[in-house]
Amino acid sequence: MCHPVGFPRRPRPHLNVIGFDPSMPAATIQATVDTVTGLGASPSDVTINGHVDVDNQCDEDGCRALSTATVRQ
């Protein structure tokens, strides 16, 4: 969101959105994800309302995507 110079940014606490892009270091992305997944005493204590997009990442050790997640409908 862009704001004209001289106009203060209005906080929007009802929007809890975190965005990542390919130019971000993997360590930065992981640290941010860890803060979200660490909200509860166990992974089942965290609820994500909405969606999570995960791209599979492959290296010489195999392929990884989202793990230890439970999907409830």
C-alpha cells in the first residue's frame, strides 16, 4: 500500500497478511514462518483462516513442501 508524502499511514490491525517474494532470503522467510507457527504450544494450537500457498523446493536431498500441517474442512 502506498501513501502520499505527508499523509500518515493508518494502521489496519484486521489485516493479518504476510507476503513473500522470490528475492527474499530463505532465512528471512523461515524466521517469519517460525514466528507464525510458534503462536501455540503445539502446531494444532494454530489456526490459519484463509489459504497457504507452498511451492515444492527440491535439492540433492529430495523435495520439501509444507510439512506437519493438518487440513480441516
